[in-house]
Amino acid sequence: MSDTTPPAHRPVPDLGRVGLWTSAFDFLPVAQLRDTAAELDALGYGALWWGETVGRETFTQALLLLESSPRIPVATGIANLWARDAVATNGAARTLLDAHPGRFLLGLGVSHGPLVEGLRPGGNVYDKPLTLMRNYLDGLDASLYFAAGGELPRPPRVLAALGPRMLELSRDRAEGAHTYLVTPEHTALARETLGADRYLAVEQAVVFTTDRETALRRAREHMKPYLGLPNYRNNWLRLGFAEDDFADGGSERLVDALVAWGDEAALRARVDSQHAAGADHVCVQVLGESMVDLTMDDWRDLAPALLEA
């Protein structure tokens, strides 16, 4: 069955005010992943987010997390369009939503040229990402699904978006947008483009330390792979940064704009600033020394400050 009901008719799961975004899930053995999901659920976080490059297949990971926790919603941040065709994505998303009603949000993204052409065998050519996304959404909306649960509405979705045209597509063809490595100023611009009735989930990287040296080191280690990706660089240039800000792991001006650091109050203040700028949900990425680090102690310690109303 296919379903072309307008996007405005799809309620987004209740992700709460603050969720968590992490790359560490991929590096946990499955048994530890299950235990971690259960504890994060008990701590009260609103949602769990993760990316997809060359780690676990994202819908399989979503099922592991959902099956390991009784309450917390999960969101793909993002499911990579290059990893599967629209029919497969439609089938996987509908299956998850049928198994766990109200707990799955489909985040879709076009990824980046160096990742698609460099890490995915098969001679892929990264070109015209906006057209690719538009065509993929056409495919999703036209996909057949002859399985139990096929009568349910299509899964709610958000698009990974930075520039104005992808934000406009998020407004017109999805429930909203998922932004990453952005400032509150970008969040305000995104809200203006999306309008008041679309959902905006903003990733915010943080370092839970009052030591400036530690904060800069962790932030720059985190930002290193992104500094070479044109989609991010172009977005930062639109926000008023310069090419000089991308050298040597990122200028302090760029680092401070993108990665918050400090005590509980400082990190809460940055989350609040993203909400004030227009975010509906902020998925906090707590940085360790590398993407492999499971920052469980930080997640536990920060929960009271980040989750209080």
C-alpha cells in the first residue's frame, strides 16, 4: 500500500525537551547496548539518536534499542539514503512503528560526498543532493507495503537539513528537520524557514568539564572529520565564519559557537538558548576523548540539570 497523505497529518513522537545523540552505540557489544538503553530510559531522557556510516545498520540498531527499553523513543540521525532504496526504508520504518507505536522517528539524510564516494563501494557519485532527497521522498510515498500494519499512516519523518533549500524541503515534504553542528543563530534561521508548525530537532555537542584545555581538545577531536565536509563548511560560511576558522582543528571562535562546555548550569544554558531560538527538541551529544567513548557517567550526572522543566 502507498500513502500520500500530506506531511502535516503525521504526529511526531513525544521526544521530550532533551534527548541524547551519540556515536558510541555502534561500539558497544549488543548486551551492553541493551543495558545502556534501559538505563537511559530510566534516567528520563526524551529520545535516543545516532548516525549511520559504516557501523550497525540503523534500523537493526533501532530495534535493539526499542526492544531493550519500555518507554524511550528512538530517532535515526540519520538513516543514510545511500544505504538502501526507498522501498526498504519504508518497510523497515513501518515495521518499527507497528512494533513500537509512537516511539520511532525516521530521520533521513543525503550524507556527504567524501563518505558516499569514499566509504561505500560501487562507484557511487554524489551529485545534486536536493534532487536526490526529493526523488527519494517520492519513492517513499509511492512504495508498496503488503504486510501486517500496512494500513497504518506512513511513519513520521524529519530531514537532515542545513541550507535553506533543504530546510524548505523539510517543511514541504516532512514533519520538519534535524540539524547538526549548528549555532542557536542557525536554529533561529531554520525555524523561520520551517514555520511554526514544523518540528525542529537540533543536535548540540557539549563537553562536561570546566577545564578549558580539555574542552578544546575534545571539541576539536570531535570536529576534525566534519571540518573537511563541504555541507558543514558551507553552512558555517553562511553563518559568518571564514575559511581561516576551519584550520588547525577549528578556531576557538568556531569551537565555542558549536560546542558548549562547562558545568551543569553552562550546558543547560546552551540547551535553553537552542530552545529559545526555536528548537522543539535538543539532542545533546556529550563528547568524550573520542567517538568510541561511552560517556555514561556524564549522562547520569547531567540528567537532573538537562531534564528539569
